[in-house]
Amino acid sequence: MAQQERGLRTRRAVLEAAAAVFAERGYAAATINEIHSRANVTKGALYFHFDSKAALAQGVLEAQISSEYHLPRELKLQEWVDAGMTLAARLPQEPLLLAGVRLSADLQGRDLFGSAWPAWTDLTANVLSEAKTRGEVFPHVVPARTATVFLGAWIGVQFVSQAVSNWSDLSLRMSELFDHILPAIAAPAVLVQLDTAPDRGARVMAEAKAMSMTAGTGADV
């Protein structure tokens, strides 16, 4: 068990180092040597987990979606909003997510390592499908189509926020995106209950962290 935990920590250290380098330099300019140096692990350990630069990029992209800040809500649409708003709050601070943005937009490298965009589209489509089953969205809504439209808008929001404010207004722009998309798909009785405020992501993250600490304290009793 201890060996397994060490392996997981090593893998995470390598991924975080790779993400930092990819976020700063892009895929083409990144080197295994710099990633190895930043990870502070042996080359053998690095290559045990990732046998190439492309595999490192794939690992970074696969780590984009996590359940770390997911909290079940009465409304599935609120869970969708929460996922988007926490992502907006985290992205400027987390190299792993910043690297995912840069790698996904790398048209030359995508044939080697793929993109995070399909995973985000699938996640949105799945949540919207469940919301539709619950009657939270209009019957005419096609979850897969809405997910594709939303992804395109979200990508645009990211790039505009980066260009205009170096990500400082990303949460505000994400809030505005939801405020424009949701009236087109959400049942009126559901729409009025949704919290899309710019600080929603930060509040959800604080709530998740508080619950995690409480659970940890309880486990020690």
C-alpha cells in the first residue's frame, strides 16, 4: 500500500511538472529534460509512468475532469453550473488546467495526444440528458447539440478573458455565458432557482473543502 501511494505521488508530481511546462511553453517547445528537472524525480520513475512527451500530454489532458469539487444538488442544472463556475475559478490558478487549455488548442499536436474538448462535451451532454429526464430542461433540447454549442462558447470566453484581462474576469464571463445559455434551455420554474453569480465557483470550492475537512475530522474520532 505504501509503495502504491508513493507511485501515485510520483505520477502526480510528474503530471504537475509537465503541466507547468506545457502551460508556459506549449507542446512543441517543452522538453522531457525540463519536465524531469521540475518534477524532482528520477528519469526511471518518469519513464515508468509516461514513456514519451506525447504520453505526458495525454496524461495532463486526462486529468482535466475530476470530481474534486463536485457536490450533489437537487437540480442537475445547478450541478452543471457549479462545474463550470468552479472550473472558471480554478483555471487561472492551476497549471494542470491551463496546460489543458493550451494543449487542446494545439492544432499541430492534437494528432499525437488528443484534446480535452470531447471529454468536456460528453460531460455536459450527460448532465443535460439527466436534467432533461428530470424535466429541468425544455423537451426540444438536444443535449449533445447544446453541449457542442456550449463548448464553442466556453472556448471563446477563455481566450477573450486571457487576452483582455489575463484570466482575471473569467468567472464573470462564465457567469454571463450561463445567464445567456440557460434561458434557452431551462424550464422557467428551474431557471429562477439557479445560482449563476460570478462568485459561485469560489463558494462551491469553499463548501467542498469544508465538507472534506469535516469528513476527515470525523474519521479520526
